[in-house]
Amino acid sequence: MAYKKQSAGLLLFRRSAAGTEVLLGHMGGPFWARRDAGAWTVPKGEYEDDEEPWAAARREFREELGLAPPDGTPVPLGDTVQSGGKHVTVWAVEGDLDLDGFVPGTFTMEWPKGSGRMAEFPELDRAAWLGLDAGRALVVRAQAVFLDRLAEHV
């Protein structure tokens, strides 16, 4: 069987006077620095077949935001396949989180490409609470389905 890239994520949501809001992150690194639409994501990350997806979603939330995922009843939002072929599975959890403690995880890559220099970048360079409509306009296209499914739940 061919290896498939698979990610698991946790979409935190809260209810406010303005409606339902979701916590999304703007992807870090040079490829996303000047983009907004299509550059936001559910906090998520890859996992191997021997790791439970729900455990991976909680681990990746902590790694990407530097904050513990809130406890709560997970709402399965299913999965989708992104344009690059990555399979993404997401759960929603209702809760609030103060972003003052946001300390993103980092990754290292050669930059500029072909230079031989390695540079470190944040996995997410910012995180924000967004209304569902604003989130749909900014999130990676394939992940908008998770906001739609959450809207059906709430």
C-alpha cells in the first residue's frame, strides 16, 4: 500500500454575541508571508498509522500554538483531501482560549532555496478568533468544509 500523508486537527470554537467564532492560524514561513486568503488553517499536523488521530490532533494543537488544548467533548467533523493529496481529519471542541500565551512551534528549511543556508520559521505566525464567514474566506480552500460542518452542528 502506498504511503499517504495524513493530518489530524482540532478546531476550537466559541459562541459570542457576534455568533460562532473559530480559532485558526496563519501558516508561517516565506511561502505564506504575503498571503492572507487561503493561508489560514485549522491547527493540525501529520501523524503515523500507529498514532490515534484524536491524540495526534491534541498533540499538534499544543505543538502549533504552544498552548494546551482545552478539555471538552470532541465533535467529529470528518475528513477532506487537500489539493496536494493530504488527508485531513478534524474534530471541533467548544472552549475559549486566551491567545496571549501563543508561542508557535518552529520548522527549519533551506532559505532562500538553493542558498545552502538553513532558516527557522514559525509553523503558525499568528492565530486569531474569526467568525465563520471570515474564516471561510481565509482558510485553505479544502478546509472550509470543516467550518460548514461545524455550522450545522451549532
